Amino acid sequence: MRFWTTLAMVGLTGLGLAGVTQAAVKTETINYQSADGTQLIGYYAYDDAIKGQRPGVLVVHEWWGLNDYAKGRARELAALGYSAMAVDMYGEGKNTEHPKDAMSFMMEAMKNSTGAAQRFDAGLAQLKKQPQTNPAKIAAIGYCFGGGIVLDAARRGDPLLGVVSFHGMLATKTPATPGSIKSKILVEHGNSDTMIKPDSVVAFKSEMDKAGADYQFVGIDGAKHGFTNPDADRLGKGDNAPDIAYDKAADQSSWADMQAFLKKVFG
């Protein structure tokens, strides 16, 4: 059962997936700071019915910021048995539903690649500190803007076993070099995504090949940008709205791909 349907059934106290009847998902807010001095607010989720440490997964939000969608994905991962943290890349948990504001937030966060890396790494450090997390088994997933963030983390060799990008940014200011990527990579991309140009797809694959990366690139026919987010249909309407749309089949298939990928990288 998908997240949004399940949430309506069980409320905010827990999240049940297909085959999971009593997931005791607990959540908490974590205040932390990046090396550039930005005050950040993370959202942590875990299943307290599971004893001991388990693999950790970072969730990096879309350009909208750390909103309920990103937090919901953290709860979903927790219900799958992971220690999950939705990180804050904008500061103070900032988020919006206005494209102009989202663009402004994103450009501010991306203007300095070092600053963006520091904010991601600060979230990574917080996830590793949680007693439920096995610090030797960490992966990261990201959506839209967040997809680009996790791919950049892989490019610079962050200690991640795997990264997954959903309709993510593929272009970068810090391309990979041979041997720089230590993580396995899964990219879930909509073949009808007008926000990620075909040239960017070609350039990304070439970059990965030259770097010797272990990557999978899944192109989903008919899927547009934002295909995993049920709010995309609403947010994609109006003047100057981005060309985004939810695609239930693409959402489900990409999530299933991610689950198989995480099982493989965590061993």
C-alpha cells in the first residue's frame, strides 16, 4: 500500500505498508548546524519494534524544501525497517509551495557547492549518531533538487553504500573523476521530463561511464518531472507552474526498484 493512502488510514502515529500491520514508527525533530553555520532542522523516523541498529537512509527533499512529502518518505523507510532522516538543505526547515520561492531557495542553497555539501554532510553525521543507526551502512535518496544533492555526494566520494535519485537533477558543477565514486547509484528518471533535457541525460551517462561508476539508469516512459509526488498535479497548475505531474505506476515501480537496490547494497 502506498504512503499517501496508508497515511489517511492510520494517521500520523504510524505507517503501514503492504504486509505490515502494526508498524510502530516513531518520529522526532533534530536541531543541528552545518559547518557553514546554517541552523538546520531534520526529521528522524524509526520503528521502535525493531531492536538494535539497522541501516540508515537519508532523504533529501525536492526544491519545495523539507515538507510533509519528504517527511512521509522518511516514515515509509522507517516502516521498511530503516533508520531514516529527512534532512534540511535550506535551513530552519524552510519550505514553500510557490515555484518562485522554491527556485530562490534552491539557487541560494546551490550557489556554493561547498556549502551544499556541508549541509548534506551535517545531516549524514546526525543520522550516524542515532542509536538505531548502523553507521557502517548508510544510503541516501533524493527527489528533484534532492536527487542532484545525493548524486553530488556520490561524486565526491561520501561514505555511502548507495544513492537513489528520483526525477533528480543530473547536471553538476562538480563532475565525477575516475575512481571518485564509491557508492552504487540508481537513477529513476521520467522519459517525458521536460525539466531535465535529453542532453543532460546523455552527459550524465557519459560522466558515469568515464568515472567507472557502478550505476543503473531507469528511464520510465510517459513519466514527467515530479512523478513520485501525489501533490505534483496540484503544484503543477497555474501561471509559471513547473511542468510536473504525478504518475502512480512510475511512483510504485521506482519505489520497488529502490527497495531492491537498498537490499542489495546493504547486503
